[in-house]
Amino acid sequence: MRIQMNGITKAFGAVPVLKGVDFELAPGEIHALMGENGAGKSTLMKILTGVHEADSGGIQVDDVETRYANPKQAEEAGIAFIHQELNILPDLTVAENLYLGRELKNRFGVLKQGEMKRHAEQQLAELNVFMDVEQLARNLSVGQQQMIEIAKALMTDAKVIIMDEPTAALTEREIRALFSVATALRAQGVSIVYISHRMEEIFELCDRITVLRDGVSVSTHDITETTFEQIVREMVGREIGERYPGRTPRIGETILAVEGASGKDFEDITFEVRAGEIVGFSGLMGAGRTETMRGLFGVDRMKQGKVLLDGKPVKIKTPYDAIKNGIGFLTEDRKGEGLFLDFSLRENISMPALGGLSKGSVIKESEEKRFAQNYLESLQVRHHSMEQPAKSLSGGNQQKVVLAKWLGTKPRVLILDEPTRGVDVGAKKEIYTIMNQLAEEGVAIVMISSDLPEVLGMSDRVYVMREGRMSGMLTRSEATQEGIMTLATGGQ
């Protein structure tokens, strides 16, 4: 299937998002679509698949002028879309999610439960994912939910698959499995639009790359005829320098110590984080990293273990207890847990810090606005008003708002779960710089990341988890991708 989009424009209200974009997808190619958060990548693909209607411009599919009225129509024509924001129904099982809208039934209209279960297990196995397909989707991690979305798209026999940040929550092993499937699909003539901020993936997997900047298509290159530096320059309009800003750590006394912690999907976890230190947590999907931090923060119950701050035991039964003790937690699930999507940017940013922005029970409105505007500017959030709802921002800008929310609490310990998921290369650099500034101010930082270069580039020490237990710890000088993966997979 050949797709050509010419002169596409789109505005939401008075805000122009696309100002004239050209994009071409050839049969049997993997074509990268890159640009900063808010450049218009997802909007362009939503126009192609009938989620939005273009204000002007043309779309040709196999040289025929085409407009899809809705995503279902696009899917029936052979175009599948794996969205960055997950569309899993939490109270359905894994198998039910995979077959939603295309259930297998016998001639009497009765569901073929056994056959759907077997096919679901087989489809996931092709992605190197093995799980109980009869469990509720709400019990899965974000990474596991992402694999369900990918499997669902692959089951449609699509001619074109749009992947919007498909690996953002995946670990190295799952990424390898996805790349293997994508390469096999390309060999069968399937075309893939691949939206990602991970440069290594783009240059390894893709055939061509189109760059958007501020709603305009800037360039299209064969991947063999361009460089990392050129693409970044075209994306952001400037040189960006080193990806991981250097710093000289000034590490102090232990602020947070966890001893023998056990809970849902983690057991006997012991670690410490010192003032001014960035500690990375690595491991495969399902290793228990996120579950450990949710237990520590009081989101989930910790069955046993001690939490010490400055050497003194503290009881954390709820997130309120954690915040009161100076602990912040940026969740990996910004849509479900990190933001109130219908609330304004001002309300989202100020909410955890309202105690300091109020007099008695009355919020000091002017102070709250200054507070929110300060973080919107310092994190360079692309927005047109602090009163616009959080759901109106791109995924990467939503992530900046979640970070702003926790920075406003002035935490002593900050837990960051996949802090740069779905964030462009320029914004990643800004987040890394903020992390370094916080560390220099003495904040103890825990960073969970599935991006191994990020773990190695930012961490002073790396803890590795495997199957709910601590597998090992590596210092900055000891840590390598091979060393981390060896610990993550059970090697010595």
C-alpha cells in the first residue's frame, strides 16, 4: 500500500498544529517520523486514520484520493494504529482485549473461549511474551499493556501499521522481539510508520526518515545518507551537544534506606540512596521495579520491611505519608495515574503543593498562577494557556507537567519511573539537566528506566532486579549494557 499526504494543515481552535506537511509511505518500508513533542507527528497519523479531519491538503492511497471517516474504516482498509496512549480496557482479560470487536463465535453466536485463548497465547509468544491471558488487563504493567496493543495490531493482517512510541515502556528483550516481527512484516510487503524519540532504534530499524518541526515537514532522508547529529539539528533547529550532560557528583549521607521490603511482586528488597546521588533501577519487564517503588510510596501495601529516612524508621501507608516525608513519585502511567486529564495545567502542577499556596482553606490564586507559570516556563512546556486541560497537550509535554508537579513539592527523595518515556531528544536533555541540578542540590534520585543507554548515562550506581528480587548492584565504573543484561537474565 502506497500512501501520499500533501500539504496537510490542521488547527485546534486558534492553535495551528500542522501548517503544511508532506509525507510519503512506500510499500514494504519502515519509515520513521520524527520531531519534537508537539511537532504534529501523532496528529498527522490521526488525520490519516480518520480520528481527525484535515483542514486542507490531500491524501492518496494507491493513487486514489481517500478520506477515512473514522478509525474503524481505516482499519478495514488495512491501516492499524498502535497509539502512544494505551487503549486497554482494564476490566477485560488479556484475551478479551486482543479480540475486542472481532470475537470468534460459533454458528449459534457463542464465543469460542478456548480457541481465542489459544490464539492469544500464540500471538503473544511470537512477541516473546508469555503470560496468563485470562488475567485482567488492570493487573499488567504499562510495558505488558503495550505488548498487548502491539499484538492486537498485528492480528489485523494490516498492510500498514503505525507505531507511535511502541518501545517507550519496553525492555531490551521485548524491543528485540518487536524488531524481529517488524523486519519480518517488511519482508512480507507490510509498511510501517515508526514514531520514536530513540535515535538508536531509528538508525537500526528504519529505511527512511521524515522530520517535522513546528507543524512543517522539514526533510526526508534515506537512513544511510544522514546522521544522528543532522536529524537532531533538523528537529530542534539548533545544535544540542552531548546527550547526557556531564556532572561531578557530590554524594553525601544516606537519605533513604529500604531494608527487606516485600510486597506485590517483589521480595526481600534492600537498597539505599544518598544525597546528591542518582541511582538507576534496571531489569526486564515484570522484574518488580515499579511494584517496589509503588510499595515504598504507599500506593500498594508493603507486607514487610523497613523504610528509613536519615537513619530513622518511618511508616508509609499512603502516598500522603510519603509526600509528608519528602518523597515524590513520577509514575510511569502519566495518563492513568500521573495527571487529571480534564483539569488545567495550573491545577495539575499546583495540586501536590496546595498546602504552601493556601491561607487556611483558601488558595492564594495569584501565587498559584505564578507557581504554575514558573514551572511551565522552566520546563519549556509547549502550551497556549495554563488554563488549557492537560489532555490537550502532546504526550511528551504531559510528561513535563507530571515532572513539574513533583518538583513543586521540593522533594528530598524523587522516584522517577520512566521519566523520559515518549519525550523528544531536546526535552530529554532538559530533563537530564534538571535531574543533575536536583542532585547538586542534595536531592536523592531513584530512576527506573528501560532505556539502557539512559541508565548508563545518568546513574551513579545501578541496581538490577530479576523476578521480583534484587539481582545485583553495579557502580558507575562497573556498569555496562552486557553486565546489566547478565544480571537481569539470571547470569553471574
